[in-house]
Amino acid sequence: MNNFFVELKNVKKVFGPVVALDNVNFSILKGEIHGLLGENGAGKSTLMNILYGLYTPDKGEIFIEGKKVKINSPYDSIKLGIGMVHQISTLVPQFNAIENIILGTEKDKYRLKIEEEKEKIKKLSRELGLDFPLDIKVKDLSAGVKQKIEIVRALFRGAKLLILDEPTTSLVESEFKDLLKTLKSLVNKGVTIIFITHKMREVLEACDRVTILRRGKVQGILNRDEMTTENIVKMMFIEKDIKVTESALPKVELPESRKSEKPVLILKDVSTESTEQSIGLKNISFEIFGGEIVGVASVSGNGEKDLAEIIINPKKLKNGEIYIGGEKINGLSTLEVFSKGVFYTPEDRIKEGILPEGNLKENILLGHHSEERFLNRKIFIKWNEAKSVTLDTIKKFNVYAPNEETTIRRLSGGNIQKVIMGRAFVNSIKLLITHNPTSGLDVSTVEFIFKKLVETRGSGSAILWIGEDLDELMILSDRIMVLYKGELQGIFKRSEFDKYKIGLLMIGGQK
Amino acid sequence: MKNKDLFRVIIIYFLSIFFAFVVISIIAVLFRYDVIKVLRTLLTTSFKTSFGFQETIKKTIPLIFTTYAFTIPFMIKFFNIGGWGQMLFGGTITAVVGLTLPKIGINLPSFIMIPLLIITGILAGGFFALIAGFLVAKFDINPIISTIMLNFVAVQFLNFIATNPIYRDPYEGHPITLPLPKSGTLGFIFGIPYSIIFAIISIIFVYFLIKKTKIGYEITAIGYNLDAAQKYGINFQKTILITFFIAGALAGLGGTFEVINIHKKLIEGFAQTSGAQYGIFGVLTSLIVAGNPIGVPIAAFLMSVLLVGADALQRTMQIPVEMVFLSQALIVLFIVTFRERFLRRK
Amino acid sequence: MLNFINSFISQTITYAVVYTLTSLGIVISGRAGIFNVSGEGIMLASASIGFIVSFLSQNAILGFISGMIMGALFGFILSYIHESYKVNQFILGISLVILGTGLSDLMYKLIIGVKLTAPRAPKTPIIKIPYISNIPIIQAFLNQDIIVYFLYFVIFFAWWFYYKTKIGLETRAIGENPKAADVVGVNVTRRRYLSTIIGSMLIGISGAYLPIVITGTYTPDISAGRGFMAVGIAIFASWKPQRAILGGFLFAAIEVIAFRLQVISQKIPYQFFLMLPFISVLIIMMIFKKQIEFPASVGKPYSRE
């Protein structure tokens, strides 16, 4: 009938209050490299996990080569010829390439014929132009090599469609060039490819067509000749219909405020180690003054988490200097940093932010438990004080909870976030570092949190706000700085805010 | 919601104990014992005579100490199986100090000697547990392994002291030391050892430690969520060392009282009762109350009721004490399973 | 001198049966992701049942088989409760240790009872290989009972299974990354059951070996911590079968040396030699800290979500 390899029709998926995918239609032509673009939380991963059988959609149908199919597990999708190369390697680190590739193939034979399989794999990888050491444990190989192994593994199982989830995150430039060559040659052999990415350049260089998602909806599908930087950035960051954006965002005004004369926070040439999980920071320098909100715009995984954590745990500094209110804080512990008037709300509110089985009192106390006002003779906790502070917070932050003894796990996400925010305002603070305070919350809670941030700013405190939603950042920030690959790309004043320019820097476009 | 949970907990305990008793009854029937008499003896011996009650308290006291020794590290998800070794080591060092001082001509009055021996037990037990704490904090060696290895070290060390010509009682066949000087021992009141006072103090101490102090808060917070606790500035390594020290100190204190109050000398295998050692009973007791420090004294008392019943079964009906030990293990197995089944949280 | 070496090796091999089979049993379940710390309890229960059966039937082989069945039962309980209810593996393991401890003495007292002279286990058949079994040194390896030969077989089989078969490869993958195995269609739960039960069977045989061969009679607490030392060996071996075998022989040698020194030495109290094996476990784990690798999923429950 037509030439589609995969068609997803009217797919819907809801997680709690969040509509992750809203009637998405997505189709891939045979033998093309199809880019899938979007901000964090736009729904790219959800869509691909549905195709790969990790999630089941609430609504919608999947067609493979015109036939309707049901995919309940990755095992099903592998049988249908779909292979996925995950962002985080799913290889068994203790195994070498051969063992990883043959794992689970040919169920009926019990004997391991390493030599025979080795020849087959060698032949396949030679054909594909992908060479890698076959006998070295995968854990000792670089990210780029692991990726090659994952690709060969998928094709060894007969994959006709290859999904690459942000394949370039941990690749160096030359590895990216190699990958590109590989993809082109795969396409020549009849393989279809879905390429998930945030990076402008990669789309332009690699993709034949591109689908752009935003807030769970398809914003547009661009053919090769329509793919301009301008079109893509606009679709990624700017709604076609301005009203849609407005309805999804709270209405909060940012009043005039007086900036302090001296900066509250100074970072000079700050670098941190890069690890498997994070890219690390590279020579970051900036200042934040009292009475201003500085937003950090970045696609997640570009060093924004390192930025938040290095300030509250400066022991992890590789080099550089950090000052709070003029005092150098290099080498201080978290509690010592807090005692300088800094507080923090972490990215993952359940995993890093709360004591799930603890009550509200115990949760409010976290991070304040060493402060004199809560301690008697440095040993005994003044629970009465903690109680009154908790009740105060419940009132000030409209936490919907019966009393201070309520187990926090029983509260809704929004109320949990309010407790975490409230904890930051137990003392008057000079600097608040807040990481994605609004993610997954309903508009009214977001509005409440916005008002608190504005209030705090009005009282002369500084706020470093790491956000995942550029629209939100633009409403409330005095300045926005952009991080990309752990480097500071630029700082914009409010008067210079331009979605297009900022968005372009976030995805690695030219300055 | 809360009431529903409480109801479930009661059902869980009821069912677990019920099933365990069913198993006992089946074994009793198989080996032709009178089931009713077995169950009656098991449950009522402690309350029928004052001797039974005194015996129960005598077992409850050390059990409280070893149960805390397991419970406190368990709050930060570490398994201290070494309560027994820490008890043995605390008791052994106490005996060494108590016997050595008079030998070298230092005769202290009771009101100095007793506190000195108590502090000795606390420090010795605490030090011994700190080895395991250090091994996990610095070398990542699972405390299940290290504490059990150290148990065997403590057994041999006790044996070394009790057979040492300086301390050994030459007229005893078993490794037993000479008696401690009178100033270094505690007595009984109505057949109940004075150490009950210290057991009660320990209960209050643990309650205050966990509920009212900063370190207690840090232990609780780590138990709830290690990531959040560390992110908000709680030092995990330090807390490991502190919890192990406290655990060992309490177990060591328990050992001291067994030596200065119950036996008044050092005896090989002093920390044992009804077929097993107090460390193991402490683990069982703690798992029954899910590592909740407040439930410990009650559970320890109920365990001791079963142990006294077990002794009586052996005396009067020639039923091995291990039958009760087995049933306690079954109760724990049922409880941990049911708890996970019916109280599991997302 | 030759005699001394011979008897030293021979004795070491006898003890190595206990250490090696137990640590291999722990390694086998660990390779599938189950951290089995209940070895001590399994050994005790199997020692008791193994002795009882062999004593009553006057057949050592039946004793070993019943020990093996007891091991399988424990392995089944461990994997069933863990896989069905996700109870923490360590809590379960410790509970099973206590269960095994109680069960062992209970069975013995109920069935054999208190005897004035300790009942003796029947002789275990010794297998001699003609000619070869008379050559010095080699004689120490090949003039042994049937379980020693079984040990040799298990060592070979474990190596062959894990490194030469596809099922072995898949099972190793479960321990490292259960998701990777699940995704390619391996039934993770079934493999975990099988590995834990088979591993526990080996531990059961090793438990029965203690009263039937090593001491000749049953005494309470006969395993004396070896079940836990085997856990230490499995960890220090990074859950690799070949290294667990090496570790098993090493600790057997340490125990034999400690035992012999204790007899010879006058100056150092014997208790310190008896501490030696336990302290060595800790020291070796400290020394090899850097090299120790855990299968990534060991000790953790697996569910698809």
C-alpha cells in the first residue's frame, strides 16, 4: 500500500497528572534516517519505549509494514525486527563483545560455539564497516565502541529498524563522524533508522526527515528540503499556536527589584570531574547578585546537575573557586555551605528530596538538623521548635496535610514539592539553588511556586534556578544562562531574551 | 489509613504465631507428645511460679542488649550478627579487669569498681563492633561476614582468658575463671538481678537516642533514604561507625552483667541459653519487631517467655529445647514474608 | 618428609570438599543474582539429616543424598519466598541460618536421642585407581572417598557449564544484568530458582560430609562458621567458580595448618591458631578489596517494572 516501515496511530500515554503523549501519529519510511526531536519531557523516550515494548500505550495502534501488531515486551519487538541502542549501554559489562552479541540467540542449541559465532560476527561487522575488539570485556571499552557493539548486536538478531536513543551523548567528534558513516551504509543495506537527539547539527547532517515533538504532541514533520535551523528551533521551542503555551503556563508578573551591590555567589573557573553519569563542568565563571533570579537553560545531561551539586558540596571541585557572600567555600561540607545561607532543592523530589517514611517534621528538619536553633546542648533535637516550624511551613506553603505527624509519602507530588520548597525557607537565605522545582506539577502548584520565587527575590535573596522548560524560565528569570556539554554558552539579560537564540545554543547551534 | 495498617500488622503477627504453633503441634503429634500439655507448658511456665518469672527476666535482660545490638545498625540497613561476639568480648575484658586489679594490689570499693567494670564492658564491646564498622566503612566488607568472623575470634579469646593459668580456677574441669572480688559483683532483689535497672536505663537511652538526639535523627534519616540524607549533608561513614559503636557498647554491657551479676566469674559459653546464644535470639527478636527499637523490650520479654517454656519442656517432658528455637525461626520467617506481602509499599 | 606432604595434601583435600562445595554453591546462586548467606544453616541441617540417614541405613551414600535433598529444600524456600514476595535476601538468609541451626539439633535429638557413646557414621567408600593411586603426592589426590571425586567432577562441570554452554552464558548474564537477559527472552525467575536450588544442593552435600567423613559423628554446631567463611570466599573470588575453588583449597590449607601448628607450638596459645582462619577471611578480603567484583545484580530482587 505505502512504503511505511512503522506507523504509530493516535498513541496516548498518561503518567499520573501528566499527559506524556497526546494522540501522536508517527510514521517512518523504509530505509530512511528519521530524526526525532524535542525538549526534555516532550515525549520522545516515551514514544520509543512504546515501540520497543517497554511501555504499553493507553490508546493507539502500531503497524509494522502495514500489519497491525501488539508489542508487550522487548522480546516481541526484537522478533518483529526492531532493535534499540539505548542511551545508557545495556550490554553486560563483564562480557566481551562476542558473548554480548550471541546472548539469547538460537535457543535450541546448548553448546557455545564461540569460534563459529566469532566468524559470523566478524563477517557481519566487516560488512557493516564496524570493527571492534571481540575478546575484550565491554567494561574496558569506550562509549563509542560499546555503541558499535550494540548496533551489531541488534543487526545480528535481524533488526530491520534501528532506534538510536541520543547516540551521541558520550561520543567524541571523530566517533560521531564514524557513526554517521555507519548509519549511511546501514541505510544502503536497507535498514531503517530512528535517530533521537537534541542536537541541531546532527539532525542537519544525518536525517532524511524529522518529526518534532513538543509537550506530548507532534509539532511538525519536516522533509530534507524544509530542514532549516530556523524551522527546527521554532518548532522545538515555540508553539505554532501561542495560546497553547499560554494556557500551559501560570500567569505571574516579575516586578522590578533592587539588585544587591555585591554578588552573592561567584564561580571562578569551576571544573568538575566527568563521570559515566555526568559530563562535568568545564571552566564555568559567573556571578549572581541578591534580588535576581538566574535561570539555567540546558538540555538535561549537559552539566546542570553538576552545577547545582558543586555549590552545595564543594569538596568535589576539580579546580576553580566558589565564593558565597565574599567568602571562599572550597572544601566545605554541605552543612557548612548551608550555614552560609545557602539552601537547595534537588532534581528528583522522591529519590533525593524526601524521607518517604518520615513524617513532615522529620522532613522539614532535613538539612537543618545541625542548626543551633533546633538543638539543645548540641545533642538534643528541639522537636517543639521543629513542630512549630513545620506547622508554619504547612500554613505558608498551603501544604494539604492534616498535621506535622503525617507521613510524607501519603502526600501528592505537588504537596511534597511544597514541603521541599518550604524546607528551604525555614531560615532566611541568601541563595536558593532549585532544580526543576515545577516538573510534573499542575499549573496552580506551579503558579504557587513561581510566586514564592518572586517573593524570595523581592526580599533580596539570589536564586539559581535550573529548569527544563524554557518558557517557564523566560517568565521568571532576570537572566538566563545556557549550558551545553558542561560549558557556559552565554548569559542573556531579560531584555535580550529570545527563544530562538537561547534554544539554538541549548542544542549546540552556533553562537 | 493508619488504622487499616495497624489492623494488618495485628493479623500478620497473629497468623505468623499461629502457623508456627501449628508446626510445633504437628511435630509434637508425630513424636507422640501431649500437644495441649506442650502448648500450656510453653506459654504459662513463666507466670505460674515466681521462679519461672525470675528466670524469664534473667533471660530478658541480656536479650534486650543483643537485640539492640542488631537493631541499631539494622536501622541503617546493616546486619550486625556480632551481638554475641561483642557480648563475649565485653564480658571477657570485664572479667580481666575485675580479676587483675586485686591481683596487682588495687582493691577498689564497690561504688568505684562497678562503674569501672560497666565502662570497661561498654568500651570493649564498642571497640569490638567498631572493627566491623570500620571494615564496612573503609573496605566495604559486608558486616554479615565480618561480625560472624569476629564472633569466632571472641569465642577463642574468651577461651584463652578462661584457660589462662593467671585467671583459671584450678578446681574446675571446664574453662572457668576464679570468682570476681565481691566489690566487683552485683546481687539480686527478689530473685531478679540488679542489672534490670541498667537494662531499663538502656531502653530509655535508646529511646532518647533515636527519638530525641541529632545522631538518632541522622540514623533515622539514612534508614529512610540514604540519597536524600547524604544530599542534605549527613555523613554516612561517620554514622556507620557511631551505630556500630553503640550496638557493640550495648552488647558489651550485656556481657558485663552476665559476668558480674549472673555468674560472678567468666565461664566459657556464658552468653548462651536454651540451646543457642543470645546473639541469635537478638537477631530473631529484632526481626520480629522489624527493627523498631521501641518494640524491642516487649518482644524480648515474650521471646524469653518462650525460652523459659522451652527449658520446662525439656525438663518435664524431655522435648528438646530446639523445638522452640525452631518455632521462633519459623515465626520470623512467616512475619518477614507476610509483612512484605501485606504491607508492601510502592 | 614425603609422608608429611602426602598426609598434609590429603587432609587439605578433605577439608577442601567442605569449603569448595559450599562456596561453589554460593557462587552458583550468586551468578543468577541470589546472594545466599544461609550456607551455615543449610550445612547444619544437612549434616544432621545426612548423619541420621547414613547412621540408620548404614549407608554413607544415602546420607549424602539426603543432605543434598535437605539443601534443595532450603534452596527452594529461599528462592520461593524471595521471588514471590521480594523479601530482602539477607533477612531471609539469616532467618534460614537460624532455622537450620534449630532444625539440626532438633532432628538429631528427636531421632537419635542422647547416647552414652557417640554413634559412628558408616565408612564412605574410597576409590583407588590402580597403579596411579600409589604414586607419592598424586596418591594424596587420588586415594580419596567418592565425594572428593564428586568435587573434581563438579569443578570440571561448573567450568564447562558457565564457559562452554549457552545456558551458562545466559545464567552469567542474569547475575550481571537481569534486564539484558530478560530482554532476549531468558526466563530470569526460573533460572534464579534453578541456580539457588542446585547451589544449595552442593552446600547440602558439603554439610553431610562433615559428620559422615570428617568427624565421623554428629556434634551440635558442627559447621563452626565454615558456611559463613564460604560466603567470604565467594566474595573474595568475585563470584568466579575457578577462584572459589582456589579459595576453597586455600582455606582448607589454612585450617589444616592452624590445626597442626596448634599441636606443635608450645609458646603461642592454641586459641590464636583457632582464630587464624576467621581472621584470614577478613585480611584476605581487605587485601583483595580492589579486585573484588560483585555480579551487578546480586542481592537485588528483579522485577520487570
